[in-house]
Amino acid sequence: MRSLLSRWGSITVISKMGQGSTFSLKLSLVIDHKEKSVELNKRTLADNHQDDLACDIPLTILVAEDNKINQIIVGKLFSKLGYKVDIVVNGLLAVKAIENKTYDMVFMDM
């Protein structure tokens, strides 16, 4: 298991060779001057009642991803939670997107 911690939350990955990986994302957000903690994991994404998360915690999300399959997967994951994401294919286009619109979150790899 590996975890990445920051003042905004944490990302944890549990990976087993030949079995796959489980990613968990825990965010600490301040919305309307109230701090809310949100934890997304395999169980959350499988829960059919989570499609209203975007109503409870509205976010504008940008995803920078060059792989088309990964774009589809991340789009579906966020859609299941009730979010519509903007997707760009590289970091340069992400910077341009941020210049034109304010995002609460930007997801991108290295």
C-alpha cells in the first residue's frame, strides 16, 4: 500500500500483482465556509446513491489525459458521481484551460 498525503487530503493505492489495483481518494474541502471530508473508494463508486455527490459538493473538474481509454474511464467515474468534467489531452492545453476557466480540481499524471 502506498499513500500520498497533502493538506487537501490523501490518495492511497493498494496493488496486487495479477489481481489489479484499488485507489482511494480522500479530500478535505471548504464549501460555503464549512469543511467537508469526502472519501471515494471502490465501495463509493459502486454505490448507486453517490450520483448526487455533485449536488452536495459542486466542483468544476479538469482532467489532463493523453490516453483515450483513460479519458473514457475517468469521465465515466466522475459521471457516476454526478460530475461533468472537462478533458484535455496534455499539460499545455490544461494550462490554457485554466487561463479561461476556474477549476476546483485538476487531475493529471506526470
